[in-house]
Amino acid sequence: MNLRTPGFIAIALFAFSFSGCIELDKTLIEPVDYKAEARFVNLSSLGSATVKLTDVGASFGSLGAGEASSYEEIDAGSRTLEIQFSDSGVDTTLKMVFVTEKKGTVFMLGDTSSGLKLANIQERYTFGAPTKTDTVLVRVLNGSVAFAELAVSASGASSSFSASVSYGSASSYSAVLPGEYAFDIAVSDSTVMTDTLTFSGNARYTVAIYSQVKAFQDD
């Protein structure tokens, strides 16, 4: 018969009691701070807009027609967005998701007849580079409530691009060379707007089409 000695039992009890006293250092467990970058652009005809993310205390100021805020670093996730249009009296409060480590723009569209429409469109990862040297990335946003679908073509001295965009959406970025581009905006093969824009190298742009054609630099 194999009997356990009192010494063995004492060691086992000591080990058990010691293991029950282990305490983790809670200061080593740091919460992850997820961030995103966002800006707002007012392309609506509802008047000046005051924009806030009320649950995180972020303010993007008062934006007149065609104006863009600066990019702000905010807490990522579902945020409470409050927009107040002082001229038209249109106010809205809603939840909007901002993606972790993504940089994006919220375009405010619409008029008093159609109402406010928000287009939350991503651009790139916050830790990424804007684009390659001597390259321009250009996308087109249809912000005109009057046109459900737009066909856009742009021609430059050394490169060109085209895109088809529905109201409230943006095309993918097209890589072109820096320089001047002639834009033709058409509906059902009929030109409705034209303009000429110049793009500098190593940058991203969104060409917004609403009551006019305007380029916003994304980087």
C-alpha cells in the first residue's frame, strides 16, 4: 500500500492556498481607444447648418452652403449626430456610425421639398498615405436632388476618367495625372453642366455636383 506522507499533504495544501492568493495587476489592462476622422460638407439648400456629435462633445461649427468643416478626430462607433439649419428651421438628431481608423466625409444634401439626405462616404484608412507621388485620385459625388443619375466625364492633357453616379452616392477614386480637366456632366446623353477644375499632385479630391461643380480636397 502506498501511503501519502504528512509532509506531502502539507506541501499540497500550501500550494493550493498560495494559488488562491494570486491577484492580477489591473493597471496592465488598458482599454482600447478606437478613433476615426470625419468632416462635414453642406451641399444642401437648407441654409447654414450647425453640426455636433453630442455624445462625445464634438462640434464642427456652422457651415454655409458649399462649405466644409475641417477633419476632426472622434471616437469611432455609433455616435449621436445633431444638425440644425438656422435658415429653414430643419433640425435632425440621429445615430451615425463612424468606422474605426477610417477617414471620411458626411455630405449634407437636399432641399425643403425633398428633405435632408446624408451621405457618409469613406475615403481611406487614417494611417495610410493619400496617394502616390505625382498622382491624383479623383471621385465624383452626385449631390443634386434634381438628377437621379449623372454621367460624368473629365478630360485632361494627359489622362481622363468617367463615372456614373446616382443621387447621394460617390464613385470610386480614379487615378489621373495632375493638371487641368474639363468636366462634362450629362443626363441621358444631354449635357446639363460643364466646368474646368485643376488638381495638384499627391492628393485626393471629391468633385461634388450640386447647384454647381466644386472640388473638395480630401487630403
